[in-house]
Amino acid sequence: MADYPTDSTPVGGYSPPMGERIAAPETIAAESRTAIQDLRTEIHDLRADMRIMLQTINDGFAEVRRVHDRDFRMTWGALIAGGLGLMYLLAHTAHRL
């Protein structure tokens, strides 16, 4: 029995040719290269999709900000008008006008 996997020799006492030994790592390297290229393509596509989603979200927030600003102005306008109206009512009931 061999101590190391590389020490195993086939029947006949000859080691396998160097081409067969190198073929396995070359195959693994080629498969890894194509897998990495596929991952890069997928990441590029995901980034493009994320940019589109981010633009859509930003557009939505801009609309919410616009509506919120309008509501904020209307609320403060109503508070001021209500306060002035109550002051007028108080002055009128106290016969100051």
C-alpha cells in the first residue's frame, strides 16, 4: 500500500504519462474559469437591476417628500388660521373689537 496518493503505480510498474496527470488540474482550472466568468456576468446583471430598483425607490421617496411638504404646510397653515380665529373669537366675545 502506498503512503501517498501520488505514489500509487498501476499494474506493470509504470507511472501514468504526464499528460494524463496534468489533464485533471487543467480541466478543473478551465471549469473554474468558466464558473467565475458566469458569476461575474450574473453580478453585473444584478448590479444593473439594483441600479434600476434604487432609481425607482428614489423616485418614490421624492413623491412622498413632495406630498409630505404639502401636508406639512397645510397643517401649519390650519394651526395658524385656527389660532388667529380663536383669538378673534375671544376678543369679540370680550367686546374688545
